[in-house]
Amino acid sequence: MSGAGRTTAGDVLEDRGWYVVDNLPPSMIVQLMEVTADDPQRQKVAAVVDVRSRDFTTELSVALKELTVLGWRPRVVFVDSSDEALVRRFDAVRRPHPLQGDGLLLDGIRRERRTLADLRSNADVVVDTSNYNVHQLSAKIDSLVETGVEVRLRLAVMSFGFKYGIPLDADVVLDLRFLPNPYWNPEMRPYTGKDAVVREFVLGQELAGSYLDHVEAMLRTATAGYLAEGRRYVTVAVGCTGGKHRSVAIAEDLALRLGDLEDAGVQLTTFHRDLGRE
């Protein structure tokens, strides 16, 4: 989505040693790969593309199929953000939306969202930048970059606060607001789910243990299916009211419980989206 942070994401990859081409027409992606294929300095290539091309979706679909036929393995990262966040960003820079025309800013955003709906649903991963700063976006992009170890599935466990909105890139959403909230205990309020006093309180709840057992079993079953289907990215969003106490403690414990999945080629990461916002 325009304004969601595509260029920033490209900059992060460039800083990590990728060869990045911004605002590339989709019809030129295959040509880009043919030109860079034999260059050892350009073995990791990223094309940042947007909706300004007239036949954007058709051209990109054709390019992706052609790349696959030629033996490359393209991955699509869709950078998204909420309408509210996009409006704030366009207002801040005082620039019109590329599809706005003579209408309102929100008209352009909604037109683009409709145009990109199929691409978004078929993307390998969706990155929701609604509540990200530059450092958080960098960490997210880093988690998607290939390492020297064979990774069959990247499973991200993310904590968040419902009052800041459900992450757009969540594949599984867990609601922990049924557990007692440490926020209402003045002694625990300043701490987070990473601190022992809060972690012991949250995990010490009988319902928490039972819930985690069921969630762990569900995710293990789902992960087996993801691996069988060749799914490469999954985000499990664990939410409480503010994203500071319960969700953080549960997300950390859930990642520990699932740690042995790495033996099957699953890369586990944890990320606390809203920690520090209060």
C-alpha cells in the first residue's frame, strides 16, 4: 500500500546487502533478474513495486509465473497499514495518494486496497506497519531475510494490545483478556511480561496453563499442515488490553514451548509490538 513503508523496507534490505531496485515496473522484473543473475554481488535481489503501473496486477502476476518457470523462487512481501495510519502519513507529508484523482484521500486508499486485494491474499507474508516505527520495521524485515540455515517455515509469535488494534498481518489471533490483569495490581503495574513478578503471576493462573496446553497442541497440528503445504510465513498474534503484561508473558512462554520445532526447519521469533507504548 502506498504510504505503508515499502521504500523503508527496501532500504533495510539494502543495508543488509541486498541489491534493491525501487519503483520498478513489474514487466521489467524478469529482465532485472536476467541482468543480475551472473553477478556474485547481486545474488539477493529485491524489487520494490507499486500500483502506479496501469496493468500492475496483471504484469506482476505474469512476472512471478515467468520467474518460477525460469527456476527462481520469488517471494512476495506485502507491506500494509490501516486506513487511519495511511491518512495520517499522507497528511503529514502533504502529498496526494497516487490513485486519489479528483476525489478524497480516503477514496484513493480504498481504490488501491481493492486493486491489491488478490495480491495481498496470495502474498507469502503481509507486514502490518500501522504501529511500527523504523526500528520495529527493520526488526520485522530482518526476521524475513534468509539465513545460512535451511528454514522451511518462519513462525513469529507477536504480542499486542487490543486497544491499539489487531495486527493486519496476523494469521492466528489469541485473546488473553479472560486472564486476571496485572495492571490492576499497583505493585506489578510498572513491570512487563518479561519481568519475573508478572510472568509468575500470569503463568501461575490455572486457566493460563490449560489454555497454553490447548494452544500449543493446536499450533503443533497447524504447523504440520503449514509445512506439508509449503507455507513459509505464519504470524501468531497474542493479545491483551495494552500489550504489556499478559500477552508478553504468554507469547514468551509459547515460543519456549514450541522451541523444538526448529529441528523440523521452523524458525521461531518473538516480537512485542506494543511494549513500551504505555
